[in-house]
Amino acid sequence: MPGLALPPAGAALPPPQILAGGTRSLAHGPAMTADQFAAAWVLGEAAAQRAAEDGMAVLLLGEMGIGNTTPAACLTMLLTGADGNVATGRGAGADDDVLARKRAIVTAAAGRAAKLLTDDPQAAIAEVAGFEIFAMAGCFAEAARRGLTLLLDGYVATAGALVAERLCPGTASMMIAAHRSAETGHGAALAALGLAPLLEWEMRLGEGSGALVALPLLDSAAALIGKVALLSEVTG
């Protein structure tokens, strides 16, 4: 797969489009084409652009799906160097036999992608990612560029954060980790981003729900910094 240039930051973005019914199986080859990679990224950028234009200050992204802890594990192996047994967890509840097969697929796919990483990181990532992960990565990168705070959800969203940081270094400086999930690879992904989770409740949540649980903590911190009087003001 040839390398491709990401859209210029702040460039006019095309209207959203349907990419495909789903990616190809990462177990048997590249999950998507270079054009699909770029289109998914642009969809994410467009969402960040709309959020910024609407005056949002904090961005939370979630995802829906069954099976997307598999590409998240591949990306964690690829971009952090984590061992396959660490990166790959039970997802929606895999038994021991399914977990063993999942780990074998993740290890093989991440190893295949690793051969491309140095010369063509975009192609390497596209080898094993999902459309929703790329869209989140594009959204994270554009939102960080625009100065929005990024409150990360679970393992899949954090895989998107790894992609954003790899392709647009510095994006992680705008991230806060809402929680660390029960997926064993989530901790490795957060560590690679230099993030400590606000909550460690071993939640198995998606759809942005874990980030929403942590959001009141940000509200409280902002209130303490901006609205609570100093002792000198109270006693003076």
C-alpha cells in the first residue's frame, strides 16, 4: 500500500461519505485501502471542526461495535511494543479457546504490519485498524490542533489516540484519560501516551460512557480553580 499525505490541517473538508460496509478481515491482509484510510480520517476531522465551531471546549468520543478490541489490540502491539498476551484481552467475553485464537490473530497481524511501520507508518496502521478508529484519530488530531481538551474513553478510543499521536505528534498533550478498563492492553496504551487514568474501576464500557462517568471530575476541578474563593479573600 503506498503512503499517502494526510489532509492539510484546517483545510476545507468534503461532506461525509459512506466508506464501506466494513473493513476487510485483518487476519488475511490489509484491513482497508489508502483511500479509505484518508476518508475515515477526514470524517473525524470534520467532526472536530464542527465541535470547535459550536464552541465546545471538551471532546469525548465513543464507539459502538463487537470485535473492535481486536484492531485495538493490534494497534497497541504495533505502536507501543506491548506483548500480544498483554495487548489482547477478552473483549465482549471471549472464553479461553476464543481468547487463544484472538491472540494468535492479533500477534500475526501486528507482526505483519510492523514490517511496514518504519517506512510507511500510515500503511502499517491501515493494515490492522478499523474505520471508527481512524475517524477518532483524525478527530483527536484536529481537535487538539484547535485547542480542545480530549477526554479519552476506553480501549478502542485509546487505540485511536495512539494513532493520532503517532501521525500527529503532540496530540497527546491535550488528552486526559477518563479511566482504565478491564482490557489488559488499555494500561499499556495509556502508559505509551504518558497518561494516568482518573478512574480505575475495570469498566467494560464503550459508547463514551466511561468518559462521561469521569466528566464531573473535570467540572469539579474547573470549579475549584475558577470559582472557589481564596482563603485570603474569605478572611480578608
